[in-house]
Amino acid sequence: MGLDAPTAKPHERLATALATELTAVDALIRQRMSSEHAPRIPEVTAHLIEAGGKRVRPMLTLAAARMCGYEGEDHTKLAATVEFIHTATLLHDDVVDESDRRRGRPTANLLWDNKSSVLVGDYLFARSFQLMVETGSLRVLDILANASATISEGEVLQLTAAQNLSTGPETYLKVVRGKTAALFSAAAEVGGVIAGAPEPLVRALWTYGDALGIAFQMVDDLLDWTDGDTIGKNTGDDFRERKLTLPMIHAVAAASIEERTFWTRTIEKGDQREGDVARARELLERHGALEEVRKEALGWADRAKDALREAPEGELRDMLHDLADYVVARIS
Amino acid sequence: MGLDAPTAKPHERLATALATELTAVDALIRQRMSSEHAPRIPEVTAHLIEAGGKRVRPMLTLAAARMCGYEGEDHTKLAATVEFIHTATLLHDDVVDESDRRRGRPTANLLWDNKSSVLVGDYLFARSFQLMVETGSLRVLDILANASATISEGEVLQLTAAQNLSTGPETYLKVVRGKTAALFSAAAEVGGVIAGAPEPLVRALWTYGDALGIAFQMVDDLLDWTDGDTIGKNTGDDFRERKLTLPMIHAVAAASIEERTFWTRTIEKGDQREGDVARARELLERHGALEEVRKEALGWADRAKDALREAPEGELRDMLHDLADYVVARIS
């Protein structure tokens, strides 16, 4: 049974359908990671890039371009661009403050120090910038420049919003659009633009990526509460890190006065004690917060699938459709 | 006596000659720093940008464009771009590791934490990217993409080279071209490009910025040893931070076996004791290292001035000429 058999997962089937292009993207990534002047750079990035991620973002670019009839080769440059940007943001997310270490935050950057994470991340941003300039498309550059600004605005907004109990669903959505959905939507959109797709289709690709990214992040925030054992993480990591996600935002909105005191102590003041995670979980269930987020995530996956109606029928469209289902499969 | 009197400093005379454009640049910077979604951003950046820096980099862009006969307004966007990139690199330089704190490195980021420095720096990079895309010049984008890669390669190279006694003058030059000269040269070059200057003049502007930047950094590295009291810093800060600069590189190259043991202990192993700074200073003088660097810096200032022969005669060329002298004035 090959990877393209019907039981293969959607991202695996996409990888099979796009195998030639993904090989070209990998070659480009390896080539552009190398640095004559600073040999330490590939050493740091190889760890992240070759860690066997699902490569969903670059596949969105490749699939969108091919689905829109693109026959050139610049889509591989854009796919590599998108992967570089993603890797750079991972490296910058790894930068921690001493206070974070004290709170027991899992430090992804144990292998390298803060300084390397920042500077190598900057190098990858610069490399991605060079790659997109090579496509010669000002519209692509405009889209990716705007996505970059949205990403960093979302990350900065999260810094202030995460421990603030007045953070509502709208602010959560802004953060998620920044830290996750902006790169998904730009990845799909530039695929359509490089292929010269008509405007309604370009907009539909943006909508697909945006909705897929939001569903993806909501599932992640939900699984943090329900799926601790299976992925090597503890339940309630976001709570421990004092990071308000949508389930907690809903529970805070519905909180009694006494419950609000609990959230103020644990999230705003960071005074967490034995049994607090279980208490938080119980409050989420009491107010139906997990079920509410589950429905919202499914709704965003539906919006992603709806957007694909604008796209040409075919194997790639079907796979992108199934990818939206797959993103929410673990909560369906 | 006005600021444009002959006794005013060259950067002050440039600021007077470019006053209208600098006002436009300032307005653009303030406008683009603002963030509807993340109000914390201008709060962090205003401190840096409005701290009254000399704005040498944006003035290079404005002066180069005007000297080449430019009459449009995109040079102000590029000048703001250059200042944003400079500010972003300052923010990222502020990121420190716990080990750095322990070594007593002066922490410029006491006001904000590592995470804010990284993310707000990323935001400024993204904003600069948007501004340059607005000029619609792919050549400008190419120059600034390459400069960004050179900058971050230089910074990463410094991480590994700074505490390695086998670092020679060539590696030092690569680091300096990255961390300092690449933005000076790109700033001057894009001014010429946006003005549609002929190729030899564009190349000359690059050479001017490159040489000016190298002279600037060499003076900085020299003053670290000779000028401690007047700028509120201690003599030998680079030594304390185990950062090999050109004066130390020359002294290491000329070191006796016993002197080399000293450098290995203090720089490579970081075991520094009372009296070591004075000892290091004495070794620099014994081998004429400070005088050697002084001559090299003056040589780079001369190269900068030579490059200007390609430029149209006039007030702006004279000011850029005097700026090269001014950069090395404190060591002349």
C-alpha cells in the first residue's frame, strides 16, 4: 500500500502528488541555508528544518500554484521562502527571558542560546527575502511584507494580551491570525498570484489559508487541555505558562465572582498552586468552554472547505479539502 | 551662528541641508511605528528612534539621492527603511543570554525583556520591508535583501569568531562589513539607484558607504581602549566581554608564548582577574596595535573620500567628504 493509497493522510497524499517539487524545495533550502562566512548557521537550522515537520505551509504554496495551472518553477522559491519564514519565527519564539525559565517554561532553545536563536532567525528572514525578490513579482513581495508585519504584530499583541483577563475572543483571533494564520493565508495566496490566477480565486486561496490556520491553532489550543498524554506534553501547559487561549477566555467570560478570583490569581498574578490545573480544567468543562471551541474550530474548517469551491476541480483541490478535515480530525 | 555655519559638524550641516526631507522621514517613521493591534510597539521603538541619534544612515540615503539629482519622494521611504533596519538590529543586539548577564555585560535591554526586543525588532524589519516594496524598485529590494543577509551573517560570524584567538584581520573585516558597513553601503547605494544614477556612480556610492562604515567601526573599537572616560564607558569593555576586536587581533598575532597564554586565559577561557585590562592595554601598546588600527581607520576614511570623486561636485558632496573626516576626527 503506497502513500497515495486512500488511507494515507491528506498531507501525505499531498506530499506524494508534489514529490518532485518538494525535492526541489528541499534542495533550495539546503543550498540557501549554507553560509560561507558563518558555518554555524546550517548547523542550527538543519535541526529545525530537517526535523521532519509536515511541511504544510510550503505544500500550500505548491498545491495552490499547481491547482491554478502554474507550470513555471518560481513556486518552489516561494515554498522555500515560506518554510524559511516559519523556521525563523520558531527560532525567535525560542528566545526566553530568565523569568520564563523560572516559571518552568519548556525551553526549546536548550541546544542553543538566545543570541544564536535571534541572529540565525534573522539570517533566515534575510534569505527568504532574497528568494522572494528573485521571483521578480512586486505583488508577491507586497503580500509577504504584509504577512510579516501581521505575524510580528500578532506575536507582540500576544505578549500583552496573554496574561490579561480582559482579553476577549476578538483579540484572541487577532493573535491567532498573526502568529499562525497569516503565513498559511499568504502561502496559499502567493501560489495563486504566481500562477496568474483570477482575482476571485486568489481571494479564495487567501480565505482557505486563513480559515485553515485559525482552525489549526484552535485545535492546538483545545488539545492542550484534552490530549496531554498522547503528544508528550502535559495537559494545561498554556495555563502553566499563563497564556490565555480561547477555552480559558470563554471560561473567564462566564466566571462567577469566586471563579474570577481564581483566574486573577493564577493567570494575572501567576500564583499557581497544586491542583490549580485540575481546577481550571473543571471550570472549562463547567461552562462548556471546550465544546464551544470545538464547534468554532469545526466552523473554521468548514469555511476553508467552502472557499475551495472557487478553485478548479481536481485531485489537488480534493486533497486541500481533505486537509481541512484532517486538521480538525482529532477533535471531530 | 546657525547650524550651517562652517564650524558646525558635518552631520549637523547635512541635517540642515536635508531638513525638509528629514522631517518627512521622521513623520514616516512615527506613522509606520504605530500599530493598531499592538500598542506596545511604538512605546518600545520611540525610546530608541527618538533618542536623538545622529541619523547618519538615513542621511546617507537622502544625500546620495539628492546629489544624484533625484527629485521624487521615494528616497524618504528608503531613508526610513534604513533607520528601521538599524533600530531593529539594535533591538536584536539587546537580546542577551543569562551567561552574558553573569559576565556583567552592560544590558541595554533592562527596560524591556528579551522577548519584546526580538518581536518588536521583527516588527520593524517587516515595516521596513513594506516601505521598500512601496518604492516598486526590484533593484532596491535586491540590494536591501542582500544587505540584510550580510548583516545577519556578520552577526552570527561574530558569535563564533569573537572568542577565538585564531580570528584574523580578514575575519574581523567580514564581521565589520556585516554588522556595520553593509547598512552604510546599502543606504548610500539605494539613494543612487532610486535617482537613476549611472552605474559607476552607484558603485562609488556603495564604496563610499562601505569604507565609511569600516572606518566608523574601527574608530569605535579603538576608542574602546583609549577613550573610556569621555563617553561614560570603561576602557576595555570589549576585552571584558571577551570580544576580540582589531587592536587585540593585532596584539595576539604578535604575542610571545607567554603573552598568548594570557590571551587564551582571558579571552578563550574567560578567566579574567584584577589588573588584566591594564595588562591587555599594555600588550596592545607594546606591539603598536593601537597605532596600526589608527592608520587603517584613516586609510578607510581616505578610500571613502576617494570614492566621492565619481560624484557630482557640490555642497552635498563636500559634506559627505567632511563626514568621512569627521568619523575619524577623534583619532586623527
